[in-house]
Amino acid sequence: MHLINGEPGALLAVGDRGLQYGDGLFETMPVQQGKALFLHRHLQRMRQGCRRLLIAEPNWTLFGAEAEQLAAQARQGVLKLIVTRGSGGRGYRLPNPATPTRIVSVHPATDYPAEFQQNGIHLHICRHRLPDNPPLAGIKHLNRLDQILARAEWQDPDIHEGLMLDSRDCVVEGTMSNVLIVQDGVVLTPPLLYSGVAGIARGLILELAEATQIPCRIEAFDLPQLLAADEVMVCNSVIGLWPVRSVVDRCWSVGPLTRRLMTLWQQRCRSELES
Ligand SMILES: Cc1ncc(COP(=O)(O)O)c(C=O)c1O
């Protein structure tokens, strides 16, 4: 199911800059009981992304209503929102005027085994490094070639996510998730100043930790620090929070702070559904 600028259909103009240059932004969120979870936060991040990329802002009320319409129709699955700068301009120069393109689509949810939540997942360490790009750091823009190359590094179905480092050897994130570690009772997650996506789930988990007096800090760490950590977890809006069970030959069992954060996350999702 797709809506392009509110119209049913899946055909995009070939001159759309989302296709031509990856000139746009996207958001992905779960749909449960006909509701797109944390839709408002996703639209808010998209709005910030539009401002940073100088994309004319779409009609947010309309965009939100279209998202709610498809979520209500689908009942459950994964909702994806895309905004592009629109069509126009052969070349990089910004088209003037530019009318942004709104795309809403809904997809079946991936059926991840319950085992991932219960016992955790195995991580690959990606050889592909995330390049520094401070002007784009944090934004969920459409250019995902780094993640595609990183994800192409493994085919083993027993490996569920890849860890991505930057040129400083700092851990940035997973190919499709943010990373948190527990070190001496403190939850740490990287600052994402040079690369990475500032995830909605990461933001919510930091808020939940703060509200419940779980010590947490945004702080850079490298791979040896991650391997020495007491607990490691990854998160995104669709999977929620998954404990990490192993990175190469370093193994963990699910730790107490991971369990607490998973419970807080589930409660937060329930209250979002009821709101
Ligand atoms: C590269 C990358 N980093 C982080 C995330 C987590 O973002 P969110 O929590 O908003 O889903 C994603 C989600 O798809 C991602 O693709």
C-alpha cells in the first residue's frame, strides 16, 4: 500500500530528486492495533532534517493524516515515510520553486524470532567504516550506501546486525540500529557528531533511563571498550531493544540494565498505544 502526495499508487516521477540524488529523508516505525508508534516524534525528526537539508517543508498535518490513514487500514506492520525535495533541476542546483514529494507506505512486519529479545543477537564487526560528515550526522537521509555495503559483508543467517566504526576507531552504530553499552553501571551511547543516525528509539531509551535514575551518558567509546563492557544492546524503532549476545568470540548473557531498559521500553510502547 502506497500513497504518493496523498494519491494511491507506487509510481514516482523519474525526475524526482529522491531517486536522482537521494535528496530526501525517511522514517520507519511499527504499526500496532492500527496505530503508527511515536509518529509525532518521527515527523519531528523529519522536520529537523528538512531544515538542515534546506528541503521545503511538506504540509505536516496532511503527511501525518496520510500516515494515520495507512496505519489504520493496515492494522499492523511497518510504516515508512519518505519526503524528497521533489522533481526538478538537472544538476545539483536547488530547483526553484520546489514542491516536496510525500510518500507513505506500509509493509508486513519482519517476523524476528523471540530468541533475539530473550537471549540476544550476534554481531559482526563491519570492515566498511562510516565516513565523517558532520553536516549530515544524525539525520535520517536517504543516502544509505554505507549501510548497504556494510550489510553486504555477511550472509550468515546467525549474525543479525553489524557494528560500524568510524575512521577514529570509535563505535558509531549498527547498520540499522543504535548501540548502547553498560560500563561500571552507566549506560553509554556514542554522540553521533561525525556520522550515524540519531535514532528515535535511542532518544526514548535515554529519556526512560533518565526518568528512572539509571545513570546514562552520551560518550564516545571504541571497540576494545565495547568488548570490555558489562552489557551491550542495539535498538531501533521497529525492533525495540535487543541484547547483544556475542561479538566474534566475546560473549555476554543478558544483563540487569538491559532487562530493565527492555521492560521500560515495552511499558512506554504500551502507554503510547493507549494514548
Ligand atoms: C543507520 C541507522 N541507524 C540508526 C537507526 C535507528 O533509528 P530509529 O531508532 O529512529 O529507528 C536506524 C534505523 O533504521 C538506521 O538505519
